[in-house]
Amino acid sequence: MTKISNNHVLAADIGGTNTRMAVVNENGDILALLKKTTYCKDGRDKMIKFIVSCAEETIKESRLPKEEICGMGIGFPGPLNVETGTIFNPPNLNGWDNIPLRDILEKELRVPVAIENDANAAALGEWWKGAGSGTSSLFCITLGTGVGGGLVMDGKIWHGASSIAGEIGHTTVIRDGIQCTCGNIGCLERYACSGGILKRVNDALLREGDHAGLQPLKDLKQVSHMVMQGNEIVLNIIKETGVILGIAIANIANLLNPEIIVLFGGVTNLGENLVGPLKEEVNRRAFKKATESLRIELSQLGDNSGILGAAKNILSKL
Ligand SMILES: [Zn+2]
């Protein structure tokens, strides 16, 4: 019971592109932070070696003796079994199929390891030290290359019966909408992830624009630039994205009645043109009782949400 005041843990946010790893104390202070491009191109075994070497490097950087590291928390792209720490088959990582990552890392690092879905880890981080600090119920929506979600109630992640809870990105927002990679049609993700927005913008410019020879836009920075230049076609797609997100969030508000919904990820850089119509739509659709107590805010921790959530997850298990 008393030992907790000295706890330091390793915390990792491992993505298909970037890996961030830190040594974190029980107050949520980051003592050392490592950022690397994820080494995943040579398959699973090499990637596990990469994770172990990052862990050792991060501990070294923290200047703490290895014995002072009491555990390791990890945010990893799903799907995975949080009970056993087994990774099923993440779409962005080759060769990962039913891999007992927790057991492998516990053997290598000789500390307890807890693995959580990356969106859930971000939600827990924002609840612990970010925009949702002090709240009893939080829903966090990650808006990046995909759309994910995590629900924290009374300081605990809600996983559901089979670890699917929170997957707001694959709820239906358009009845006869765009085909999604998950097999459904009209999923929120297809409209609100960065690639989905980019495709809808480029399609609209092709359909309605009068710019012969215009090159397709390549990223959301270019999209923002077009909006700043006053392009109405692009602006309308951003506003429409806000409305579609607002529909999904109104459903969350009525279903779960959370205190706060945190928006996280690169798509939020589209700013007020996205968030303004989003909030209006939530207010238009959800119960007044649900919206008058609801805050919709941007992430406060940014890239550190996942790390701090992973840290909190293992700290709460020690
Ligand atoms: Zn889907």
C-alpha cells in the first residue's frame, strides 16, 4: 500500500508509424521521453525486439536504476484482448495474429505489463491529466488516420463484453453511405478520418470546382490552406464533416450522458470550421438535459495522452 508513492513505470504509445515511450511517475510527471519511427517493416519478431530496446533506452535516459521501474503500460493499435494482453491482427501491422505480447514483454523486461487499445489509452490519459481531469465520465474521440473512441467511467475504461466498446468510428451515420473497411457502409470513420475528409474534398473539387488541371490535395494542411484562401467548396465539406460528427456525438450524449467529450488528433487542426458546426448539430439533436451539462473540448495533452493513459493503466494495477 505505501510503496505506491515511489512507483515509476514505463509507458508506451506504439503506433504503426510512430512509437513514443516514457518513464512516468505516479503523479503523471514524464521523466524521460523517447520518440522513434516504429520499426515494423521486417515483421513481428523484429518489432518486438525494437520495443524491448526502446524500453531499455528510455530507462537509461531516465537515469533511474532498472529496479525502480515497477511495470509497463502500453497503448497498442487494436484489436486486442486486454485481459490476456494478446494482440489479434491489427490492420496496419503484418504478421501479428494472436500474439501474446504481454507475456513476451513480461519475460523480457521482468516487470508486470498491461496492454490497452490505443484509443482507450488516450481516453484514460485525458481523464487522468488532461481535459477530463476531475470528471466522472468522459468519452474521447480520436480523429486521425482512423476514428477511434474510448469511454472512461469513474476512472475505469469501459470495455464491454468483448473489448469493442467505444468504437464510435464504426457506427453508422449515413444509411446508404460509403463502403467501410470493416464491412459496414456509412461508418463515421469514412467521413471523419483524415483520408476520408481528403477524398471528399477532392471529389467535391472535381465535381463542383472550375479549376481545370488542379492537382488533388494531398493532406489536411492543404485543405486548411484552401479554406483560408476562401474556397467555399472545401469549406462546405469541412462544415459537413462537423455536422456528421455532431450527429454521432449527439447519439453519445443521449446514450451515455458523459460530462465531457474530448476531441483528439490531427483532424481537429481544421479548427472552428469543423468544431462550430459540430457543436451546433449536437445542440440541435441531443436532449437539452444531456447538452447543458456536456463539455466538448479539444485534447489538452496532445501526443502525450496515450503515454499518460498507458501509465495510469499499469499504475492502477500495481
Ligand atoms: Zn466501419
